[in-house]
Amino acid sequence: MRVLILGGTAEARALAQALTDRAVAVVSSLAGRVSTPRLPAGEVRIGGFGGIDGLAELISTDSITHVVDATHPYATTMSAHGVAAADRAGVPFVRYARPGWRSHALAGGWTWVSSYAEAQIAADRLGSRPFITTGRQTLTHYLDGWWDRRALVRVVEPLGEQAPSAWTVVLDRGPYEVDAELSLMSRHGVNVLLTKDSGGSYTAAKLTAADRLSIPVVVVRRPDTPTGAREVSTLDDVLATLLH
Ligand code: NAP
């Protein structure tokens, strides 16, 4: 067995560790978006494959026997390429994604929307000082409407010079704690939280903090999962799928 893990998430790192512990060869793939990524156990490769063709070729030339797509739920291009390339190379593919926050105890009180544009419109109705936690690649959606807005933006990597001067940018990455989230939100006086449905516990503290501070939450729904892919949501299930 030689498992290619399409990674960049805590789940992917946990899987790489679990397979390495069982003496299964793994190659984890990272996109290279973060300058100092948390590295998983086992072999790691960094950078795009060059589309479906490049990934299918790597699967063959690197003797990959299984592909696990453990990318973030919003990394839709990589997921679609993974399904297509594994199919072309004739190796099994499984999607491993953490459950979303649909069943979170507070989910019923949030405003669910289908796009970042809708999130901005909804947030405008709910508050004047947004806390934007939807990720660096989504920020272009807010530039026009919120160039002069006193927004708090949390990202992993520094933004370029093009970032609006009205925005306060904090650099950080999970896991986060409720107390620290309470303190951050209070300190910056935010009054509406924008998030996507990342799911899991790693970044969930902001949801509890927003509730305690009575700050409304706008959630961008998850994109569809790749068609035809088998999907599991726990480490045990993905291990069972691979090992039995
Ligand atoms: P994406 O839009 O679905 O992918 C765009 C392109 O980036 C892919 O076609 C591929 O290039 C390359 N790529 C993406 N993930 C890769 C991986 N794990 N290994 C090698 N190449 C990869 O992806 P994204 O949303 O920008 O996410 C990029 C990475 O960040 C993923 O690993 C994801 O797990 C992680 N991440 C994403 C988010 C998010 O909100 N989107 C949040 C946390 C972490 P080629 O076509 O050249 O192969």
C-alpha cells in the first residue's frame, strides 16, 4: 500500500500519523499556500500537480495504490481533480471530510447563505463591524462593499499591500479557545461574525463566543461534495475503508 493524502487539514495530518503508526506508506500533498505549514508524518510533497493529468500521472509514476481526499470542505477544485485522476489511474478514492456545523447546538440561530456575496449582504443587515473568518481567498468578495469598513479579518498569512487600511488583520491559526475568542471579539468591538461551515472543533470556539456576546453569525453553506465519491467523516471509518 502507498496512500496519497490530499491534505492541508488537521484531519489529513491525523490520518497520516495513524497510517504511519501502522507502517503504511503515505505521501501527503500540500498546496503550498502557507509559508510555514504544519507538516504531517511520513513523506510530504508541496505544490499543485498540474491539474487532473498531472495528478493521474503522479499516481502512476509514484506507485500510489489509494487516494484519500482529506482537503478542506471548501477546496472543491482539488476534490474534483482527485476523483477524476484516481478514476483515470484506476485506484480507489475516498473523501474524508469532518462533519459540518449543521447539527451544532447553535446552528438554528445562524443566518445560512449560499455565497460570500450573500454573506456580505446578510452581515450588512445584522451589524456594522464584521469579523471575517472565511479565509484569505474569500476576501476579494468583500473588497468593493467593505473597503472603508472597520472590519476585523483573521487569516493565516499576511495580506498584500492591497488590503484596505480600514481593516484590522490578525494573523493566527487554530485551534482556538473560547476565552481568547471572547477577548478578541470584545476588544475589537465586532458585532457580526462571518464564517463558512468548516465543521469540527478546531475553529468552533468563535461560535460559542459569538453566542455569549449575542453577536449574530452568518454561515456560508458548504459546496457539494464531488459526485461519485465515497465519503466518510471519521478517522476510524477512513482507516477501516483503507485497511479492510
Ligand atoms: P482548491 O481551490 O480546491 O485547489 C486549487 C488548486 O490548488 C488545485 O487545482 C491544485 O492545483 C492545488 N491544490 C489544492 N490543494 C492541494 C493539495 N492538497 N495538494 C496539491 N495541490 C493542491 O484548493 P484551496 O481551497 O485553495 O485549498 C488549498 C489547500 O488549502 C488545500 O490543501 C486545503 O485542504 C487547504 N485549506 C483550504 C481551506 C479553504 O477554505 N479552502 C481552508 C483550510 C485549508 P493543480 O490543479 O495544479 O493540481
